[in-house]
Amino acid sequence: MVARPQPEEFTGFESSYVARVPDGADVFEVLRGQSDQLQAILQNVWNDQAGRRPRPGQWSIKEVIGHIADQERIFAYRLLCIARGDKTPLPGYDQEAYVDGTDLNARSLAGLVEEFDRQRRANLLCFEALDEDEFTRVGTANDSLVTPRALLYLMAGHVMHHLESLQVDYNVGG
């Protein structure tokens, strides 16, 4: 089991994501279950409904899922680089630019969910093979120090945040 990261392994801004992973939980079990949770929450959402923004300035459900998939890629790239000992400082990214840079609403909801699911499965295959030394290496991402194990918890907490948001803010699957 991968130990919970220490506060110095991630920024204060990210602490709410890490805190979402329950104490004593196996973070890999949490990660493994999230794709099924996402599919369950969205099972009664129509494709057309998922492509509409509820309010100006708020993402559609498809845009939320696209963002989750983009963030999964970014967390995974950072995690792999740092775990492999790459000392190159990794850039931040603008989530709004990523969502605005493509028409996620033209895609199918099922396709977006499948994309996330496949990414997550590939990430699990890679990251479950890492050892303690690899998980505790320190790197720089977005001008902040971070460890691979912190990124693993951030991946889980980020999706937990959006699962809750879909239920509360979008009133789906609740």
C-alpha cells in the first residue's frame, strides 16, 4: 500500500484533493473504482444533455469529463517523469485553455468516459509496478515540489472532487 504523502510533498492548494482520499484507504483501490463510479453517475445522462452548459461560464458535463481525462494525462506524465528520476522542471497548464481548445461537446459522452477509463487502466498498470524509492522521489511541477505518491493521491482526489460536483452541481447520479 502506498503511504499517504506528507504535506511537504505537495502544495497547500492541492491539500483538499489529498484529503479526499480516506485515511487508511488503499489509493490504488480508490483509483480502480473511479471509472465505474463515473459510469454509474452518468448512466442516465443523455448525450445531448451532457453537451449543454448549465450556465454561462460553467462547463458542460462533457467538458467536465474531458477535463478529467486531460488532468489524468497531466498527472500521469508528471508522476512518470518524477518516478523515473527526471529532474526537468515540469510546466503548469491552463485547464480553461485545454477545455476551450477543443470542442468536447461534439464528442460522445460514452467516448469521453471510455477515454478516461482506458487512460486510468494504463496508468494503474504502470504505477502499480513502482517501488517505494520511485514513489518518494522529488520533482518540480508547476513551480512546486511534488512526489509521485502525492500525484497518485492527487489523481484520486481530483476525480473524487468531480464525482461529487457532478452529483451536487449538475444533479446527476445522486
